[in-house]
Amino acid sequence: MKFLFDFFPVILFFIAFKFADIYVATGVAIAATFVQVGWLKLRGKRVEPMLWASFAIIAVFGGATLVLQDETFIKWKPTVLYWLFGAVLAGAAAFRRNLIRAMLSEQMQLPEPIWARLNWSWIGFFVFMGALNLYVAYNYSTDHWVNFKLFGGMGLMLIFVLAQAMVLSRFIEEKDERRSENP
């Protein structure tokens, strides 16, 4: 459910684009993100910093798209968001704070070098995704970019997360085996 909730604006953007155009889809994405934030606030739940960042970026870049009637701004939105996430992770790492570890340390225990590799792999992924978004935005039609935004972006994220889970599961299994050998 959280996965669907997180991708709610992207899915609605895609549907609105297919039935109308990029400007209607942009308005729908802004409204959907606003509804997400409002829903969490009304239910007394915490709005994650990533959602606040996404809301700010969609409001600014989506707003510029609507006001200036220029789809370039909305096409930049995913890149700005990806690069912001990567910059935050890298900036925190520069101050010896691993945000990936901070988010996941309750679910798993890993040695510091593994946490560092995990953090840097996310940074690399976000940089790659931002660059790939720009490549698709500037080299393909808006229709192709919208399809990439939904299916390519989600697909690559899923593949990346599954690949990391496979690597981490091997490490965690090794650790569990060592525990059972040394009671």
C-alpha cells in the first residue's frame, strides 16, 4: 500500500496525460501530491521529508510548466528530485552520517563498510536516474518520456531494490550462519 501511495501522483499523472495533455497531467500531479500531504496531516501522521521535497519540487516545476506553458520544467522535475536525494545522501556522508543506515538499521544489522557501500550505491543510482531522465526528456517525444517516467522509472527502481536485497540477503544469511555456529 505504501508503494502505491508513494506512486499515486505519478500514476495519476500518467493517466491524465493519456486522456488529456501534459498540462492537465501536471495539474493533476500537483493536486495529487497536495492530497497526499493533506491526507497524512488529517490522519495525524508524519509527512516524510522526501514527500515534502517532492511536493515543493512539483509545486515549483509543475507551477512553472503551467504558468509558462512550457513542458520542459515538468520534465526536469524527476531529475531535480533524484539529484536532490543523491546530494542529501552524499552531503550527510561527507559529515560521517549515513542516512541509509539511519533509515534501515532497525530492520538489519550490517558492518559499517557495507552500510557505506549501500549509501554510495543509492547516491549513484539517483545520479544515474537523474541523468537518464534528462536523456529521455531531450531525445524522445513527450509521450515516450511519460511512459519512461512511469514504467522505466518504477521498473529500474524495482530492479535496483531487488538487486540490493539479493546482495544484502547473502550477507545477512552469512551473518546468521556465523551466529548459529558460535552460540
